[in-house]
Amino acid sequence: MKVLVIGSGGREHALVWKLKRSPRVSEIFCAPGNGGISQIAECVPLKISDHDALVKFAKERGIGLTVVGPDDALAAGIADRFQREGLRTFGPTQSAARLESSKVFAKEFMLRHGIPTAASGQFSNADDARAFVAKMSVPIVVKASGLAFGKGVIIAQTHAEAETAIREIMEERKFGDAGAEVVVEEFLEGEECSIHALVDGRSYLLFPSAQDHKRALDGDLGLNTGGMGTFSPAAKVLPPALEQRVCIEVLDRFIAGLSKDGLDYRGMLFPGLMITRDGIKVLEFNCRFGDPETQVLLTRLESDLLDLLEATIDQRLDTAVARWRPEAAVCVILASGGYPGSYAGGKKITGLEKSDVTVFHAGTKREGGDFLTAGGRVLGVTALAPTLAEAKSRAYAAVAGIHFEGMQFRSDIAAKGL
Ligand code: AMP
Ligand code: GLY
């Protein structure tokens, strides 16, 4: 089968890398892809937003399955368009993907179906949001409802900060229409954990746990980023007993909720969780694979990913089985200097050829024989080893051999899991 992966980050590199290992995949394409992906797939220079061109390409090349990576593509209805054209696609429809693209929709879904989450109010009117904030104790979390490149969540330490956030999001439209509505919620204390499960609308298949590191600097300091590194399993934050509760309180109720609401959800579901003293709370739903969670999860996946994606589309997850390697995986993100603020691109990357771990490219391009930086997150250095401690030291040993001007990374990825 010919497979097309849509996207251009580290997650897509990992998807292509894993799908290519399937004996049933004859050819693999990525639109638009990146420097690293171009080593193992044919990259097609098409914009993710250009659905006409993507459909045309998929038809001309006889693509048997298209796998959609990023949230904005799903929110824009790419899966609906491909399906209307008779093209087989992995990723939820626009309507189902509202669980990620509208935090208000997600919150109401969770409330309707008893999925534990932070106490909150949902507002389309700034005055109502301000009145709600006035009654809350600090810190207060203010979230733009729509997609805002991971920047739409403000943790306000004072009431004044919360009011500023409401003004900027709703009245000044700092994130555009993503700020037409807001969710205002209580601040939760605890450890975050990433859960992934394939969902076919009737059943789900749980993946192992993972933990991301969202802040830019060691010790969870600095600005929020797309994710600076991951490890799996995250057994310390999510021991088996808690994982069982995730199944009962989040995933079983999610599936029941889909059928009550008549929502046809087929794809990956990635709930971001906070493990608090009062139990598990869902912070958000993501309707896609996490980045950089995918890099560690697919490194550990033994089974054929194509089989699992097809079982999801065909609603056969009730009989699907995934086999996982017992080893632990750690992914350390190497980012451009200045990220998540402004940064320069075009820096030459050295030391890649010597690496004995898997290096997933996030923001790179190939020029002649060289790889150059071309994004905030540049590489995801991913190691697999019998223990988490060994995976961590293998990943960092490989990081030490890679260089580009301004390279920054966290030196404590996976430390919390040890
Ligand atoms: P979200 O996009 O909703 O996952 O929020 C992004 C990040 O903000 C999360 O990964 C958390 O680190 C933080 N966050 C979101 N909601 C809360 C909350 N209610 N309490 C504490 N931190 C939160
Ligand atoms: N790793 C966080 C995300 O993919 O949203």
C-alpha cells in the first residue's frame, strides 16, 4: 500500500519511520515533510492547508492511506474532505476534532459524560468571564477556546492578570477567533501525564503512558513550549492502579459519551492529564498523536502501526492487540536558541552521522549534503534501553555529539521518572 503522511515535524518523522517498517507499505510520501523525513520518504512540497492539491496528489499516486499529523489540519476538515473524495484517511473529522479545537466543546463534553476535569466556567462574553474570575481564588487559568499554537493558556497569579488575559484574548483577539470564547478554570496542582489511545468510536486501544516536559528550562522553569522532551513509560506518575482509573473514568466514559452524542470519532485520542491529590483530571483532549510523545511511543511499539491505524478506521479495535517493547524510551529535544521566542534558522547541524540512537527531525532542511536548522524544535534524540536511567544516559550521550549554533536543550528530561 502507498501511504501519505501529512505534516512536517518530529511526530511525522516518527510516523513515517514506523510505517515504513510495515511489510504492507510499498511506498511512503510525506507532505511537506522535512530534511530528516526526506531520507526515508518522498517529500512532496504541498501546503497542509491546500486540500485541493493534497487530494489531487493522493488520487494521482493511488495513495491507499493518508495519515494526518497536526491538529490544525484536522480542525480545518482535511479528514472530511479526503473521505468525501473516497480516500482512506486516519484522523477524526472536523466535527469530532472539536474536542481539541474548541476547549468549550471539550469541557461541555466532559461535564455531560462525567469525565473528571478542573472546575470551570465557559464564556463568550468578556464581562461574564470577568464576573466569574472575581469570585475565584488565585491562581486562575484562562484558556482561549480555539487553537492558539499552544500559547492560549494563561496561568494568572493575580486577579488583575486574569482580567488582562480575558481582555487580550476576547477583546483584543490576540489569538484571533480562537479567543471568541474562553474557559476559565481552577488551577490544578500535580504531575502531568500524556495518555494515548486509538479510538474507533466503539472501542479503544490504550498505549503506554508518557510524560512530556512543556517548559523551556530545567526544573520546569521558563516559558511553555510545544514540548522539550518525553519519556515512556511514565510508571512513577501513572502506576497500574491509576492507569486502570484512566480507563474507567476517562476512556470508558469517553466512548459512552461518543455514542450518546452521536459523534463518530475515529483516530488517536491524546488526553493531557493532571494527576492531583484528588485524583485524575483531564486538562485537555488532543485529537492526534502528541509531539514529542509519538517519538517515544513508536520507538517502543513492536506491532505494525499500519494494522493498528486500519483497525481504527474499520472499527476493529475490540480485537486488535498492540505489542510493546519492555524497554524504556527517552526523547530529548534540541531546539534553536531563543525558542519558544524568536530564533534564527539556517544553522548547520553536525554530528548526526555518528549518532547510535534514533534522531527524529522536527525542524530541518537538507541543502546539498548538509542538514540545516529550520524551526524552533530541531531534533528529537531518542534512545531505547532496558531501564529509564540507561535510556536517559544513552540519549544524552548522543546529544553530546550533535551540534549547531545556539543549540538549547533541557538536561533533566526523564529525571522525574527515575
Ligand atoms: P492545555 O492546552 O489545556 O493542556 O494547557 C497547556 C498547559 O497549561 C498544560 O500542559 C498545563 O501545564 C497547563 N494547564 C492547563 N490547565 C491547567 C490547570 N487547570 N491547572 C494547572 N495547569 C494547567
Ligand atoms: N506534546 C504536547 C502536544 O503534542 O500537544
